Amino acid sequence: MKKWIYSFIIIVFAVFSLFVLRYLEPYLDRVNPLVEKQWSYAEVPFYKDAESKTREEIIEIQDYKNITSYDEEGNKNRYKLSFKGHDPSGQFVKIEHKGKYVFFIEYITKKEFERKVSK
């Protein structure tokens, strides 16, 4: 009987730990001294006719999830970023982040994006 109780406790602890790590990873990156702050570049979904969308649709459009980013040398980052935007017509962003924790985004031109990523 004790084995079943110990096994159950271990399984509950493992599931809880995985849940915490999955959803708190960006916040853990923010305080992790081994992860460096850096700038990356990414292409995000954009909409030319944003004026015809409702406010709720624009807010939903600007919720970027699992965006592939590239570091300043043009190499693809090994993780994907999620963040909120503020310009539905912007297509390229410059991202200040530490691991998966995003501090700041800035919309840039296609020319600047290609210059940084296509090295």
C-alpha cells in the first residue's frame, strides 16, 4: 500500500512540475543569470485592411504566438517567442528579450529586417 501512495505522490509532483515549467518558463528566463538579454528579428502576421476589423479582432490579431526569431547574426533562435503587438499593419519586428521573456518590440522596415537576417 505504501508503494502505491509513494508512486501517486511522485506522479502528482512530476505533473505539477511540468505544468509549472511549461507556463512559467518565460518568467524564469527573466531572472536566470545564465540567459543573456539580446535583440532578435522576426516576421509577424500583418493585415493591410486593419481599419475594417473590429477592436476585438485587432486585439486577437496582435497576440503573436510561437514566432520564429533570428539573432543579430541572422541565425535562427532555437526557441519560439510569444508576445503582443501594437500595429496590425506592421510585418517585421525587432525584439528585445531574455530567453523567452520579451521586454520590448519595435516595428521595422523590410529592408532593415533583410539586412539583419540575410547575412
